[in-house]
Amino acid sequence: MHPAAFRVALTGGIASGKSTVADLFAALGVPVIDTDLIARQVVEPGQPALAQVVAGFGAEVLDASGRIDRRRMRERIFADPEARRRLEAILHPAIGAEMARQSLAAQGPYQLLVIPLLTEGGRRDHVDRVLLVDVPEELQVQRLTMRDGVTQEQARASLNAQATRADRLALADDVVRNAGREDELREAVAELDAKYRRLAGA
């Protein structure tokens, strides 16, 4: 990680609108380091982590193009906590190393690290602030059913597999609500950006 950089972790539950909020910060000139994107990059064909996943889980986790079949992998680790731990033991070091590389290369007033599972991981010692994108659970269910074409039951199961809203709120230093209008969200992000620039400067 960049030793002097001021880092803000952006987190939130599934379908809370983390990407939308990250895009608003990026539009203000803030470097965004997204662990979801990095998690995809480290298992691209030719990457060492992909070879480790295949060695650990077998070639049946690949699709026809030689990439990880995400749905099949999700189903496999969803049903088996031990398999999930094995996968995390492969991916987390690779993601951490790439995040540190991007952090060192980033310019800007401060850095925004998008870490969806920050609360579940229970560690926040590598960031200065935690910003939570908060939405009511009913809205998450509604967005999930529309976005992913899943049933309400499946959407609720996805929510239940993550940390609770209360746990996330307990970890957060700052909260941005994403249940209203887009202009309200943009305004809230601009205020947070001004605050983080002040803190980074101090």
C-alpha cells in the first residue's frame, strides 16, 4: 500500500449501489481501486491464481473459454463453507498484492478502495475511514430481482449470506444513503469528497 496515502474504504451490501457511488467519486478526480474488478483480473487466463483455483477445484469450474464459470463457482462455495475458505486462501493474497500495487501507482487527493466484504472480513486497519452505502433491505431485494432475474427468496438468501445492515453501520465512519434521487446522492458524495480532502490534507 502507498505509505502516505489517505484511504477511504467504500463498502455496502449487495445491490446497494456501490458502483454508482464509486463512479461519482471518480468523476471528482478521486482514484478508485475496486477489489471486485481486481478479483476478476487475478483469475484471468494466464494468471497464477487461476492455475491455483483449477488445481484446487478441478477443471470443471472453467467455462468453454477457459475462464472461471462464476455461477458454478458461486453455487459450489455457497453450499460449502470449507470450499469458500479454500478459494479465499487462494484469492485474498493475490487481490491484496494487486490492490497494493494500484495504491502505490495512484495519484490524487486520497484513494477510494471499494471493498464489498469489508465487514465480513472484520479488518479495517489498512484504511483511514469506512464509508458505507446504506439502503433498506427491501430495496436491495427489489434491485436484485430486477438486476439478476432471481426470485425474492433467492435475493433474500444472498442478503442473509452477507453481514447484517446493523453490523455494517457499526463499522462505518460515514454513511451515504442510496434510496433517494440521484441529485441527492451526488450532493452527498460532493460533501464527503470535501471532507476527505480536508482530512487527507491535515
